[in-house]
Amino acid sequence: MSPSETAETGHEKDAHLNDPAAQRLPQTHDLNRSRPLEGRHYHLLRDEELKALRPYLKLIVERLDDVIAHWYQLYALHFGDQRTLSEPEFRDVCHTALSRNAQRLLEGDMDRYAIDTIRTGEALCERRVPFAEIVAALHLYEESAHRAFPEDPPLEIYTAFDKLSHIGMILLADAYFRSASASAGARIQALEREAALLAPEERRTFRGLVGASPAMRRLYDRIECAGQTRGTVLIVGESGTGKELVARAIGECKADSNVPFVALNCAAIPKELIESELFGYKRGAFSGGNAEYLGLFRAAEGGTLLLDEVTEVAPETQSKLLRAVQERTVRPVGSTQEVPVNVRLIASTSRDPEEAVRSGILRQDLYYRLQACVLSVPPLRERTEDIPALIEHFIAFFNEKLQPKVAVAGIERDALEAMQRYPWPGNVRELSNAIEGAFTFSCSPVFGLDDLPAAVAGCRASSRWAGRALRSASDLPIGSFAEAEREVIARALESTEGNKVAAANLLRISRKKLYAKIGKYGL
């Protein structure tokens, strides 16, 4: 190598070292000092395997637009209305990342590949894409990438692709969670500074919660008290009131920003799978269990585990949950030994817990354990004075997230009055959806009645909802169950402007069941 070439290589190495992303490369052991490149491969991908992949990487680059288009179709089909990225956002992130990463791999420059992947992980975290969504999307990418090949590649190529996917996942996960921890730390410090400047009776916001009503200020005080201990907490409130925000606020009151906060919606997991999800399982514990899984208790080690809708857990699993809370140990499925855990448990439910105990849905002994510290989150209809502050909060939030061509400055008086009179059966979540829908369909800097969902815009003093609120139950005509069910579903669809995912969540039924009811009643 000539002196000039040596100098040029040295400059490239210095550039790598000065790149902030390069400084965040996961460290390797001294074991591979003589072969640093192999160390960057995490002992997964050999040089000859990377060389064998190059013809297939070239095919992906040549057909990149088709690969991205098919990948987005799978992504949209898999996540539906709950996906985080729009099609332009998806193409912007994934097209850039794929083309750049493929070029680095074709050059054999694994260090630059790692740096670019780290940047992608940080970008996805900034866009608030859930990590579970990233993992699923990467699996969908593999299916799309194979479409670029004219014929099935040999088994060793599939194996090399799997190894490359694992390397990418290691880098993405490391970057994503480092970035999330840094953001959480900055957010907590800012919120703590804000809280320190205000007297408790003057607070309008508190650690992500919004409201200055007496009920919310009492809730803030109880959150602060609960946050100073490590005891179990039960949060009770209707769907959409913000129970997870309350749980996060409790965890942030005293916690280091680096400790984990893990949340699980128990209603979203089949009852036969929730035990392994909570406590983990040993390899070979059941058919398909080809690797050991830690479980959410151990994933939340040192931090907080939130079990949302805890009353949906099967009674036999509730007894094991009670033991885990009391003994601070868990027994993975298929194991004969218990593993110690240090986790603060927060449970939440949208049911009346005492009624759940009487009906046998919630075990009495578990409830007695949880009721030592109960926080009640008020429904939005009981704190309507907070609606203007919530509207202001969500307008600022969606201005930043959606970046509309015309920034929204506020809301007209008659629209505000209609929102204050509406009963909000879906609580703060429904209000957020109403504001987001207004952003979608309005081009005005000020929202009016026409920009709101029909159910909200029509809620005036003379409307059917206000009229019903003033009538006693004895005055209401008694119809059939089917008529009542049809009306409830129609109201849910109306309040969410036809968003079936939001309507299903509001009704607390599956999307499949909602579609069946829509067909049954011709809605």
C-alpha cells in the first residue's frame, strides 16, 4: 500500500471515530483484537458468508422500489389502522436505510453499516415507532426481499440472511433503547423542574397528565405519594381515562430514567398464553418453544411492570401472580426452580374491582393485596373544566406529530362549547381521536363545528344526548336488546368517525366481532 493510500485509510478511520454514531457501536471483547472486523460481526457472520450474499444484495438494490412497495403492503395489512408510519414516512425511512445499508455491505464496510443502522434505530425512536412494531416489520421485510430473487437461493444464503438480520436487530435495539432512555431522562428532568416551580394547587399538568380540576390535583398528590414507595398499586378508571399515563407518572416520581417500564394489556393476550408471557418459559417447555424466554417480570427487573386490565387474567394465573408479588419470585413455564425478581407491580382495570370480586372475575386475595394503594382516575365528563386545556395540549401535540401545511392555532367558540357539552364515553382517548380527525380533514388554522365528529358537533343543549341526560331512566322507552346493541355500536362508530379499531377499543370487543355486528345490523 502506498503512503498516500495509508494516509487516506487513516483519515477514514479518524472519521469513523469522530462520528457520534460510531462512538455508540456496541463494544466487543479483546478476543478478536487481531481480527476487529469479525468482532463487529458479533461472531455471527463470516467474511465468506458476506461475500456470498453480495449477488443477492445487488438484486435487492436493483429492485428496491418493488421491494419497498411490497414491504409496505405487508406492513399495512399486518398493522392496519394501528400502524405508526404513513406510507410516505415508511418509504422515507426504509428506502434510505435499505439502499445505504446494502451499499455498505457490498463494499464490505461493516463499521459504516453499523453506524447507518444505529442512525436508523434512533430515527425510529424519534418517530415513536413501538419496538414490537419494528421487530414485526423486519420479519415482513425478509419476505419482501426474497421476492427480488429470480429463484429460491440455497439454504446457506437463507442462513446468512438470518445472521445479517440478527446483527441488524442487535444494532437497532441498542440504538433504539439508548435513544429512548436519553429522551425519557430529559423528559423526567424537565417535568421535575416544571413541578418544582409551581405550587401543587397551581399545577395544570403533571408528568404527561393534563388538567387543573380539583379531582386531577388530588390525583397528582396521590401519584406523588405512591411514587415514593415500591408497593403495589391498583389504578381504577374507565377506558380512555389515561391509566397508563398515571402508571408511568408513578414510576417516574422516584425512578432513575434508565430503569425499565414494561406495560402489558392483559385483555390483548389469549388467556392460555399470558402465563408464559408474564413468567417466561424454558426451552422445550412446549411445542414451538425453541428458545428460553425471560418473560415480562424479568424484563422489568429493577423497574415497573404495568398489568393493564388485570381483571382479564384467568383466575388460576391470578394465584400465580399473587405469589410472584408476595414472594418476589417467578417460576418460568417448564422450570422447577423459582427465580428472584425485583419489580414494582402496578395493576389497572376499567371494571369496578369490588364488583369484579363478587362476580368471580378477580380473586379476592389478589384484590386485597392490590387495594393497599388504589388510585381512581376520574372520567372526562366529571372534569369538563379540563377540556380546554386538553384541547390545547392535543393541538400542540398533533401540530408537532402530523406537521400539517397550515399549523392549527385553536378552536372556535361554538366548537369548544359543543365539546364541553358532549359526555365523552371514550374519555380522553376519544377527545384525542376527535382532535386528530380534525387535523386530518381540516385545512383551517382554527377548528370549527364542521371539523368535529358528528356526534360531538351535534351535542348542543337541544340535542338528543343532552335531552337524554336530563331524562330519568323511567322515562326512557324499553326496546329490544338488539335495538340497544345496535344503537351502542352506531354511537361508537359515530364518535370515532368510522374508525373501526378505535370503536372496537371503545366497546371493548375484538375488531372481528365488531365487523360481525356491523354486518348483522347493516351499519
